[in-house]
Amino acid sequence: MTIERLDPPRRAGERETLRGYLDFHRATLAKKTEGLTDGQLRQRAVPSSTLSLLGLVRHMAEVERTWFRRVVNGEDIPLVWSDEGDFQAAFDDAEATGAAAFAAWQDEVAHARRIERAAESLDVTAYQPRWGEDVSLRLIMLHLIHEYARHNGHADLLREGVDGTVGP
């Protein structure tokens, strides 16, 4: 399957622009992992690190779930891979499969899109317990764009290390 990655809009309203950039970064992560085996997805950046492409996909499923379902929607649900709220658990499963990681990530992205579209405006706020304050949907979307951009940089280096593939 070929991943389609659309450029964000160059002239659009704020919400459409934020959606466009978030979807661009989601598609970038998918492209960086496209066509790899479970073993390749599990390959670590360096032996002392747990950072892998598979771990990044699992981590981003947790991030999507936390910000959209737990914070914005107020759902009382655990993380996907940790009942204790440990985001690092996403990186630590030697038996993890790409199929399970991508299914969970895609499911969380679908929930996030539904929740974001149902929100009345970007000014909708929700309580973020870790920060101890209310945050706007605007901030959440910007935070996810930042989180994806940061981890997509990691994914660039990881993918190059796996099979030499570089580029967008």
C-alpha cells in the first residue's frame, strides 16, 4: 500500500491549516515506516536506546489517545500499552508487531479526527491533569504537530539506519 501525503493548505483558515499540518505529519510517520518488516521496525537507534520506528508508532498512538480521548473527550481509559500511564512502555515490547501497532495508531487517529471535528471551535478547553490546567483544542493540535515533527525527525534517522532510505 502506498501512503498518500498531502501538503498542508497554503491559504486556509486556522482550523483547516492545523488539520492539514497534523495530517501531513501523521502521513509522514506512516511513510517512514512503509514496507518494513517487524524486525526492521523493531531495530533500535543504538543498542542502549529503546527508540525504534515501531516504538514511535506505538508512542504516537498513546499521544493521540491521551490528548483527544482522555483530555478533550474526558474518557476514563488507560493508555493502550500501560495501565500505569507510562508512555515509555510503548517502546519496550520485544514481541510487538507492526500490524497491532498500526491498527492501534490508526484507531486512535480516527478517534482524534472525530473528536476534533465535533468540537465547536479551537477555543474549546479541557483539563490536562499533568499540567494542572485547562488547555485549548488549538494548543492540543499545535502540541501534536510539534510531537509528530520531533518524532518524524527521529524516524528519518531510524529509517536511514534500517535500509538507507532517505527523503520525505
